[in-house]
Amino acid sequence: MNNHDLPRWASAFVLPVLNLLSALLVAALVIYLLGENPAESLGILINSAIINPEGLSYTLFYASTFIFTGLSVSIAMQAGLFNIGSEGQMYFGGLGLTLAMLAFDGSLPAWALIPVAMGGAALFGALWGFLPGYLQAKRGSHVVVTTIMFNFICASLMNFIIVKYLIPAGEQNTASRAFADSGAMPRLNTWFPILGETPLNISFLLAIAALAVYGLMVKRSAWGFKLRATGLNQHAAHYAGIRIGKMIITVMLISGALAGLGSVNSIMGSTHYLSLNFVGGAGFVGIAIALMGRQHPVGIFLSAVLFGALIQGGFDLSLEKPNIPTETFIFIQGLIILFCGAMENFYAPAIGALLKRGKA
């Protein structure tokens, strides 16, 4: 049995919760084997990432980026495409943002500079997503293979551009020059001082807006119907008059643009310059978020917050419990991907049998 045979509430809520609990149980066993108390460790993690206002602020800061990369993967999945290239698309989007900043941060005011830089991020991310989309639509190349390949191409290309052209003369740090203060995203602690001196900024509000737009477009628009029809059955969608090639290219453009916008929070909201490998795996986390969140806006939000909490709480936990290295939380992320992705239907037969027994 797969999750399509279950009621919607079971496939959308019960299965993800059971998969998440399974991953956490395995993680608890690992923490126990490391010589620490799993319950105590969980308490420290929750307190650090959720209960403490400053810790919650950092959790939401990380989640802001993850929402964009999760949306990037999700909208492609709606069309039946598995975009594994959000990492490279976000990286290339960061280049577009940086070029816009370097060109205009000395002349434009903040109200104009920030949208221009965001446009550069979305444009460059879309361009990097367009190429795999075009290759699948027009040449039959599989998007999974091409997006994986383009991640490596982007990493090498960015390394060359940053080292060759963007490092200021006399500097040793592999990064561009710092942007002007007018290019910084306004921080939310300006209005909510309880958040403390954290980098949480209006990118979080933009991420929430992106979730709302995504939900409306996918579920409440004619284009969204065509998108989902393409994902469910391309042959039937083609006979219904949907231009499959155009849809694939359009979706990959949007997917790349969303991934590119993920760079806004990381660069304009925190470092204020482009650094080597600033993405740090956020594009790959987006895959887990899309799988765990079932491509639903609420699920994507909750999954992004969960992964943000793992990063923030895991950092503090590793400081308080030296037996638990920070790499443990990369392992936990992998477990979540395993249970919510490859093993997402593991509990479906048991749930289906219980429901049938209940009806009987």
C-alpha cells in the first residue's frame, strides 16, 4: 500500500509524524550510545532552539532560507520533476545579488537597492534552473542527472569568479568586499527587542509571503491545475492541451528563482558579502523539507522550522555535551531524509490495515 491509498489526513499528517518520530528514536539511540541521556539532550535542544527567545530567533533565521529552498524543490515536484540543483541555483543566485550590490550599493537608496539585489538573486537562480529544464524539455536529458551535474559546475565556476574577480586587492579572505549598510535587510529586533541581537530579518516575512503565494498558485489557479496535471500524468496532460515542454521550462525557472532568493537571507541578512560556499548545504536541506512537508505550505514551514531548530539547538547542545559532536545533527538530518523520503510509505500498510479493521 502507498500513501495514495490512505485518507488525506493519514497521508498528510499521520505518516510524516510517524516517520519523524522514527528518525528521532534512532537519533535518541545514537545519543544514548554516545553516553548521554536522550531526554535531557532533547530538553536542552528544545530550550535552546524554541523556548529561549534569542534561540528561537536564530531558528527562524535558518528557517527563512530553508523555506525558499524547500519551495524550490516542492514546486518542481508538483510537476513531477526532482530538482536536486537548488544548492547550485542558490549559489548562482548569490552571485546575481552580489553583482547588483557591487554595481549599485554606492548610488541607490535602501528602498531601491534591496529589491534590485533580490531581483538579481532571482534572475541568476532562474537562469541556472533554466538550463536543466531546457535540456529535459528539448533534449530529453533527465533533470535529476543535469541538476546534480550543475551543482558541481556552479561550485567550480563560483570558486573561479570569487577568487579571480571578486576578492578585493590585498585581501586574503575568499569573499567579495562588504556591501554598503543600505544593502542590509532590516532586522526584526528593531520592532521586537525581545529577539535580541540576532540576524533574523524581514526575509522571514518574505518567506511566509512566498508560502502563501505558492499555496494559492498551486491549489487555486488554472496554472496550478495544469502544473499538477503535468506531475500526475504527462501523457494525459499533453492530450488535454498542456504544452509539457513549456511547463517544464517554466517550472524550472520558478524553482531556480526561489532557490536564488534563498541567498538573500544568508547574504543580505547576515554576512553582507559573498563568500565561498556560503550556501552550506541549504539546497540539499530543501529536498528533505519538500519531502517531509508533502509539498504543502504548512508542512514546508513546519519542516523548515524543525531543521532550523536542529541547527540552532544542536550547536548549543554540542557545547553543553562534548560527547555529542555537531556532526551528529547532520546524521539526524540524514535520518529524517531517509524516513520521510526513501521510507515514506513504511507505515502505510499498517495504517491501512488499522483503518480497515476499524471500519469492519
